[in-house]
Amino acid sequence: MNEAKLDEITALARKAGYVYIATADGDSMPHITVAGSLERGGAGQVVIKEWFCPGTVANLKVNKAVSVAVWDFHCDVGYQLLGRLERIDDLAVLDGYAPDVEDENPLPQVEKQLVITIEKILDFSLAPHCDVSA
């Protein structure tokens, strides 16, 4: 894995302020979400922290494949990181959960950290681009 490229992508994610995450369930039904941070993990890994919706977490429990898009739309530069989930860590739990006053669709209650091993890096942009490793 190109560690320098992962460092460059991490800096781009900080500049953009968010990343897109695509997962799929056991029946291959896709789901996309947005997270506010992407940082380096161990060699060849990235770490994403967020209050993920239950669908993202459920998908990753049955299908470890994940795609992360980092894109600065102002200059149309970006990358797609293809990889596999190594683990999900719980970071924080919302205090004060009250099921009798919660909406039917409550907000996520646990902040999680995804540790993802990157297998392939592709260019990602609005302009025409190729699906070969960057």
C-alpha cells in the first residue's frame, strides 16, 4: 500500500471536512452515509469516527467490504478507497436515553470508530476518470 498516498488522502479529507462511505448488506443492497473525519490507522489503514446510523453498522457486520470517497469538489480532486473492515470500536455512548420520549426513528446512540484496511486506491472526480489504481 502506498502510505504516502494515504497521508495525502487524509490531508484532503481534513480539508474537505467529510467523506462518503458506501456499504452493502448481505443481499448486496447498497447504502451511503457521510462521516466527518478520516485519519490514518496502522500501516495501510484508515480510521473513521462518527455517530453512524444503524444501517451502516448492520451492513458492516455481514459484509466487510467498504468504499470510502474523499473528494474536494471545489478543485474536483478526490480518491476512492476500497477496503475491508478490520473492526468496529465503540467510543462513546449517549447518556440519557429515554425510550418513552424518543422519536420513532431515534438518532444513533453510540459513537463508533471503523478501522479499515485499504486494498485499492482509485481516482475520484466529476471529470472523466479511470477505475485503475491511483
